[in-house]
Amino acid sequence: MLKRHGWSWQQPARRAIERDDEAVELPGHIHFIVQPAGTEDMARFDAFGPALQVAMGEARCFPPAVEVERV
């Protein structure tokens, strides 16, 4: 595929000095928020997709804890 597009395999000449191997190998924590959103929410925040989720989070518009625990 690389040759077909005229690309070549590139590899860094050296490893970055600033690289923190422990930070790279040990993953942090990732938060997944299951947040239902409907057409009313899209109209209210004038957004959709990830931008809607961000807008709802900034407005502190979260689902009840009971619903989150069910997931």
C-alpha cells in the first residue's frame, strides 16, 4: 500500500530524550460517559456528536447516577 501511494517507510533516527517510558507503558485512566441525547438536546445546545457531549458536560447536564450505575 505504501508503494502504491508513492510513500516510503519512515523510522525515527533516534528515540526522543524527553520520552518517559513509564508514562508511555502505564496507561492512565479513560472515562467513558454514556449520555443519552435527543433532538431536544441538539436544538438546546446547537450541536451534535462529540461537540454536543462536550456542551452538555460544560453545562453540567449529566444523567442521574442511578442510570449511570445501570450501565
